[in-house]
Amino acid sequence: MSLPLGFSEYPSRLLKARAGFNLASAPTNAAPGFDGKKDDGVAALAARAPVLARLQEQLFAESRFGGKKSVLLVLQAMDTAGKGGIVARVAGAVDPQGVKLKTFKAPTDEEKAHDFLWRVRPAAPDPGMLGVFDRSHYEDVLIHRVHGWADEAELERRYAAINDFEAELAAAGTTVVKVMLNLGKDEQLQRLSARLHDPTKYWKYSPTDLDERVFWSAYMDAYQKVFERTSTPAAPWHVVPADKKWYARMAVQEILIDALGGLNLQWPTGDYDLTHERTRLTDA
Amino acid sequence: MSLPLGFSEYPSRLLKARAGFNLASAPTNAAPGFDGKKDDGVAALAARAPVLARLQEQLFAESRFGGKKSVLLVLQAMDTAGKGGIVARVAGAVDPQGVKLKTFKAPTDEEKAHDFLWRVRPAAPDPGMLGVFDRSHYEDVLIHRVHGWADEAELERRYAAINDFEAELAAAGTTVVKVMLNLGKDEQLQRLSARLHDPTKYWKYSPTDLDERVFWSAYMDAYQKVFERTSTPAAPWHVVPADKKWYARMAVQEILIDALGGLNLQWPTGDYDLTHERTRLTDA
């Protein structure tokens, strides 16, 4: 497979959080591996959208004839980092019939009464689908660590449970693609401010966004721990610079294309007698 | 509101199945009200997609602050008429976070054990959402009539139950938009044939498509009955010529824009003190 449009390296490799990865030194306002400017990035996103859509269609087609493969994109980030934009512009370019989106909010009382993975398991994608988690089970080791809602022993138990869960998914045929959108703290301030100065965006702002901002460095520490404990060969993390929305979107798009491209998908031949059906049709 | 791009009349009005509507004389290979050619139609679809997306975003925004409105697109058609294309190209242009798609297949044993609306009610859109039914509760008065799985008295009971159900939805804030894609019988033959002569489409073909084709005229009679019994002021049917895919897509897009445009949507002001939050942000 040749390198994606405009890239000198695969984003999927370049942005992977490998052993020794250090979030504190990872760029937020950069476009690693990409040689162009914003306009080039926007054009590349549009040009590559049909490639992603077609791969997902093949995944779906295979599933209609017994294929078990699926892909799950797990999105985590600080507020305003652009998860919604990834859902709308990257996953949104795929046929909605092939996308299973799950947005994880604060758990309900019923959900709280169960193990933290209880509400996550049924949200995993069926064969043929591109699943998207907007937030995820990682909230249970992020906000819970930041606010001390779970102690160290419990957090360690959860990391292990997450690794087991994701290994199960992988064994069942799901390619797990985990992405953290890495936003700069200053850029967040700009984006929150924009929401408070545009009447079409007032509804997106919540005072709690600012409350959580106070805990920024604690969140970064919690993310660092997440990468150390849960970036496994079966389900690695990718940390994507997110200050440039156009870059984050194209990088995630390429990471997904790479994941689907690696599945060696084929158009199914059908389970009927082609010659016979062609003859029937001629007489119909 | 001015007429949509390229149209000399509103498709939402022009294509409505009013009292006296006769399916047998409705065109399949036409572009009613549209003055342009295919290229113009494709361009108009792309140009109007952001309008639909923005209206849905406003609908969603209102719902975050107590708004109860939603829209439900009910799609019915013969095989290959292009329901999938409407989902992908029309609903697909809306943020996936705002779309709730439900594809109705043959009912499961559990579903069969309940009233025919049992599986339909939970699939209705929540406030703020654009719901899409790919097939629907109308199968229970279409395929059931064609194959004699329900007698006349039961079918009449179902028409009444459907009207009650849709009136309930409307009363709760859901604008119900019903669309039948009106495909020509010859055009279906061409499309089935195309599926049997393109390896990337073999998977879309099923021998049962041809089995059902034998019942074409019985299906047309069943649709005619549906329009007579269930095209109500609260939930009218639109019959959209579907031989030209480009026309059907733009017509459905305009019907949806008209439905959303009629809801008098406003950007919410938010439920916080704007001045106070701006000050807090300056200090953050």
C-alpha cells in the first residue's frame, strides 16, 4: 500500500503511543508526517473519504456472508478537542447503515449498579460495522482517577479488565483503534471563548467545561497512565495533535483506512448460482 | 421561504398523495417541478446538504434545552428503488450524532409474539433527532396483504392502529414524513441485472428479490390502499418518482428541509449567565 496523499509517513505508525511514550512532550499544534497546509489537508480529507466509505462497504458486504470482522474507533479527549468533528466529518463520510455510534454520558443509576464494562459490552460493533465510541470505558480510569472516585488498587483492576475486554474484542474479530485527541490548554481556552461569543454555539457550552479545566494537569497525568497500562499490541493508542482540526480529522481518517486496509477485505461472491439467477432474470 | 434551488414548485406539496391520488398514473421516470438536468440535480443535492444539516443541528440544540421536537422519515419502496441511497446521501449528510436509523427486517420470533407496533415504538426518534425508518410498520399492511398473511378485517384494524400511532407521535412533537419511492418495473429489472453483472454488487442480490417481483401488481394495489387509508393531515404520504436516483434524493432532501424549516427552530440561549461565564473564562 502506498503512502496516503500528502503524507511522508503513515499516521497510524507515527502517532502510535509506544513504550516510553511521554504525553507531556507530544505536540498539540503540529501536523506530523503531513507535508501540506490546511487547504491541502481539507482537500485530502475529501479525496480520501470515498476510500474509507468503500472499505467499510466491503466490511459490511463480507458480514452478510458470514464475515465476523468489525472495527471500533474509541475516541477520548478533553472538552472541545473535536470528538464531535471526527464523528461528523470522518465517520460521517461512511454510510450511516454501516456506523454504530455510542456516546457515553455520565452513567445512570442502573449503570452505576453494575461493573463499569456492563454498559460498554452491548455497544461494541456487530460484524461489518464501524463502531464509534464518543468517550468510553476509559472515563472510568480518567475522571475517576482525577476526582479520586476510585483508589489505586481499583484503577489497576480496571486497567487489567479493560485489556482483557479489548483482547476479547480483538479475538472475536474487532479491530480496536484507540485515539486520544491531544488538545493544547491554550487552544481549549480559545474554543470555549468562541462558544461564548457566537449565538449559534451558546448551546454547546456548559459551565462544567470550565470546572473540569481546573484539573487539566491531573487529566494529563491520568492519560499518561492510560497509555502506559492499556496501549497493547492488540489495541494500541494513537495520540493525535488536535489544535489543527483539519489535521486531526485527516490523521484519524488515515488511521481508520489503515486499519480497514489491513483486513484484506474481498467482495463476496454471493451464495446463489449466478448463471441460474441471470437466466431467471432474463425471463422475469 | 423561497423555492428550493432549481424547483418551480415545492416537492413537498407537488408529491403529496392527496385524496384521489392514483398510484397507477403516477410517474416513475420523471422529475416533477425540477427545471434542470441530472448534473443540476447532483449539484443542488450537494448545495442543499448543509442547509439540512444545519436545521437538524438546530433541532438537536433545542432538544438540549427542553425542546421536544423531532422528525421521522419513513421510507418504503420495492427492492432496488434506492432506500439505501437516500439513507447514505440524504440522511448521510446530517451529523451521525443527530440521526437515529432503524432498518426493519423480517420480524424475529419474539417480535412476532407481540403486536406489530411493539418493535416500532422504541425505534421512534428522541427529541432533537432525525429518525429514519428503512422499511417500517407499513410492511405489516404491504407484504401481509400481498401474501394473504392478514385478512381484510385485520388489515383495516392495522390501518387504524397506524393512524393512531402516528397521531400520537405528532402530538408528542414528532413530524412524520412518509415517502414511497416509486420505481418503474422495467427499471427494477435493469437494477437487478446490474447487481448480477458487477462483482462489487453480487452481495446485494438475493434470489428472493426476484421471487417478490412476481407480485409487483399486487404490491402496487397494496400501496394504493396504504395511501388511501393512512395519508392523514398529521402524517401525509409523498410518492417520489425513483427511476432517476438523482431526482429522488433531491426531492426527499427538499421534503425534509421543508419539514424542518416549518418547525420555526431557534438557537437556544443557554441556561447559564453568559456575562458571568465570559468573566470566569477570562480568569481561567
